[in-house]
Amino acid sequence: MLEYFKTILSKVSFSKYLFEKELRKAIKVLVKEELKELQSWCYRKFGHIYQSIINKCFGSAGILPA
């Protein structure tokens, strides 16, 4: 599932709204180990564009920034 969500997030990264929506879905579905990996990946790949969204989504889920 992790790779699936990485693919989806890459495809919707053109839209702030869709990126946040799909990231929230991923956070609901993935297990803790996968979430840490997804979080690191999101910061590496999209942190320069969507850092505030990434912080908000993972913060709401109780996961501290990497």
C-alpha cells in the first residue's frame, strides 16, 4: 500500500487540495512503520512545496516531524 500511495501522491502533486486529500487517506490506512517512511519520503520529495500541508496532516495524526 505504501508504494500505491507514493504513486498517487506523485500524480496529484500538481494540486494542493488533492495532495492533502490523498495524504490524509494514506495516513488513515497505513501502519505506523509505513507512516514514518511515507513522512520521510513526503518531506524529501515535496517538502519544498507542501511542507505546511505535510506538517499539518502528520501532526493531526500524532506523528512528529522527521
